[in-house]
Amino acid sequence: MKRPIVLALFLFLFLLNGCEWKVEVAQNHTTFDYSKLSAEHIKQLNKVDLNIQKDKDAYSFLYFKDQQLILESYYNGIKRSDENNIKSMTKVVMTTLIGIAIEEGHIESVDQAITDFFPEYPFQDEKQEITIKHLLTMTDGLSIEENSPEMMELFESSPNWIEDILHLPLAHTPGEKYNYSSASTHLLSAIITKSTGMNAMEYGNLKLFGPLGFTVTQWNEDPQGNNMGGSQLYLTPLQLLKIGQLYLNVGKWDGQSIVSEEWIMEATSRQSDGQNRGLNSASYGYGWWILNTMDDYAETNIYVATGYGEQYMIIDPDTGSMLILTRNSDVQPEQLVSHFDEVMELVRFEGN
């Protein structure tokens, strides 16, 4: 029998005997602890990991369960210290900062009108009714489509993004219809700046990232210094994992409350319909996709953050599981590879 086969059998038997085994491989920096997993669980996890290894645009794959990081894998030359643009997963960070700002009294509530933060802009007719909650749930009614030429021109060429967003016409009455838009979450970023006197990165480093044990150094800004509310935040997978843990722990970290349990429950519950954007038939919370409106996940409480490039942070509070997958955020649309269905099987795995 050839040496690699002997080694593979030895490893498998060692894991089945319940012994703790951790290994780090410099090439991919893969760390795993299978000591508490069943043979079926190990088999399923290895299958997913091997499939992701074949993906030339994959960056990282982290599997967390029962307060333990089970698997940490990096691919294609990526190291655990490498930061990546998490794209629209930024929205979850942005909405979390809003929750913290409300708890600290910088913002009255989700029902506060945004006119309070932008007195220099004339709000007429139904625009005066737009609230922070409308921005959180993408139901503000502003007429702009995600990734449209109009949005691209605004974010690439406008000398004042906030002014241009606030001057957009209304397509619908606020609260009437869902429309996924990074313009909405960018207004939230400006509201953080206006209400706290710090931009989102500064406020986050003080109130969110710092307490979680890290500092953010790269988060793109608009010409006025507001960090992009819907994208362009750079985190390592382990930093992203800590944000997910905060949600699994209903707002607490090392015994300290960083954001209220009430906010966590609101943010991860259905607040508006998702209009079949992103995850088919999923509803929308505050930056999170809520899966229990999908037939396949109707009996679950799973919520998901997604970022361009088929990047995911998937959390199942019922099984205590979280999965993070990061990929090349500059990949062309025709080169996108989805691992969603196979990783969902892991997240839903019950027991050990």
C-alpha cells in the first residue's frame, strides 16, 4: 500500500477515536479540529472543503459550531492575515453600527425621520416621511436601481454622494415597496457621521471592532469622508467571524453587551420582503437575508449576509453553526461559482 493511503487511513482512524488533532499547513494555512465530530459530519465537511479547493477564486472557508472553530481553510495563496473586500456584507456591519448608536442615544430610534440629520436639504412631500427603518429595510422608495449606470456614475463621479442621493425622486411611497440599494445604506453611514461626530470606521473601531479585538484600517470613503455604507469594507475572515459570533451570542462578547439583544432579534427577523433579489424568495431584515420565507428553510431561523463574488456569512442559531466563505471580489459575473447549496447542508447539520 502506498504511503499517502496509509497516512490518510491513519488520520481518519485517529479522528474517529475522538482524539484532538490540529494541523496547520503553511501553503493554505488549514487548521481543523474534528475531535468532536461524527464520521458523517467529517465526511460532509471534507467534501465541501475539497470542492472549494478546486475553485480558483476561493479565498477562505471557515466552519464554526458550538462556540468552536472547526475548520479554517485558505486557498490560492491567501493567508489568514489577508484582508478582503467583503462587498455587500458591509451592510450588516453598517446596520449593526446603527443599532449601537441608537442604544447610546445618538439616534432616537429606527422611527426617527432622516430629515433630522440633513436639515440643509429640502425634503418635500412624502420624502419627509423617510425614516431610518426605511433605510435599514430598503423600503425608502428612492428611485435608483442597484448597479445601474445611474448608481455607478453617482458612486464614481459625483462630488457629493449624499446630496445626489437625497435629490433622487421617489418611485414609491416610503414603506410601500422593497428596493435593494446601496444608496440606502450609504445614507445610514452619513447618519452615523452626523449623529456621532465620527465616520463609520472611527465609530466602529471604538464601539464594535475594538471591543471584538481588532482595528479596521481600510473602508472606502465618499468625497465628504463618509465610509461607504453598502460595500468596500476590508476584513480578514477571522474578523468577519467575530462579527458573526456577536450575532450568535445575541449581542454579547466576553460578557460585555456590545449591541442589544433586542436589536439582534430585530435585525435577523423579517422586516420587508426581498423581492426575489439575492437569495430567491428570502425576506430581508436589517442587512441580513432571512431564509424562513423560503420553502426549503421554512422551519429554520437561518440568516445570511451576502457579498458580490458569491461570498457568504451564514448563521443558524438553532444548531449554533456559522459558515464563512470569501472569494475574489473582483471576479467577472460570468466567472462566478456558487457553493451555497453544499455549504447550507453543513450549516443545517444537527448534532455532532
